[in-house]
Amino acid sequence: MILQSQEEKFCFLAERYSLMMSTATASKYIAGHTDVIAGCVTTKSMKHWERLKLQQFTTGSALSPFDAALVARGLKTLPLRVDKICSNAQAVAQFLAKHPKVHRVSYPGLESHPTHEAGKKYMKNWSGMIGFDVGTAANAIKVAETVRLIVHAVSLGGTESLMEHPLSMSHGSELLREETEPMVPPGLLRLSIGVENAEDLIEDLERALSLI
């Protein structure tokens, strides 16, 4: 079994399962400061590692020394950042789930989430990613454009909290699908939670949501 993940690599209880290897982008949570492009593979056995190392050596894909140094720097604070991010995300998700302007929240740490019980078996931390729906594209864009502490941008895994409106940003091509309705809900917003104070994030969201 191979695990491919951007964040569950640090939340998933991999040692309980027979994983051959796991892959992740080091650009996100591992480096953690939104300033490097890198990826990594972790193997359970030296046999698999040797084969991958040979392939990497012969194809010539390698990080520059500076990028490698940035990733090494990020690894030093990775456990601290992940714990803080997941703690913040839990608090923010609970706030959003109770807000009257929010129609739906998708976060596995909420007891109402359909995978919550199953997740208890597999996860040690829930996630730093939250999806929530405010009904319409106009509402979603208004919220995304009026947050102040949270940055209106596409990415995830850094120390700063980011918010995007997928239908007009990362998944904008969905609007070109003339024959069918977009697969991405128009009112959906995606939050990548950072390491700020959770109360400050909630205050920022409360103010932005009050404007719709």
C-alpha cells in the first residue's frame, strides 16, 4: 500500500498499517513557509529506498542546496506547527458549524462529519483544511475579499491562514463546463489554517461573515 498525501502524512497513524511507502509534497507542511518547491518519498524498507534512489540519481531530479536547506529548516518545527494548525482548525470549524450564515462545514474533526468515527481509528490529528459553504458565489467572494488576517490566496500548509473561493480560483475551469453544472459548489470556501491565534482567526471570520 502506498499513501499519497499533502497533510494526512502527519496526521495518519501510518505505523499501524502495512504501507510500502508514502509520498508528499514538501512544499506545503514540511517546509511550512511557502517558499520552496519540493517533494519527498518515505519507504518502509531499504530495498524500496535503494530502487527509488537509483531512479532519482539516473533521471537527475534533485533539489538545489538552498531548497534542501529550507526543507531541513521546516522539519525542525514541523511537529509544533502541525499541532498548532490542527488545534486552530478544530476551534475554527466548531465556530463555523454554529454560525447562522454558514450552510455546511466539512471538517473530519467535527462529530457531525460522516468520517469522524472512522477517522478516530486512523488519525492522530484531524487536519488543517476546512471547507464551508455560504450559499452563493457572491457571498463566498465577499467573505474571501473582506477577511483581513486570513490571506485571500490559493495554497496550503504554510504558517499563514489562507482562504480561496475554488470556483473562481483553483477550479475556475469548472465554469467552462457548459453541458453540466459545476462540480464545485458555488458557495464553497476553502480554508488552510495557519499558526495564528485561533481567537484572532475566529474574529476575522465573524467580521467577514457579518457582511453577507
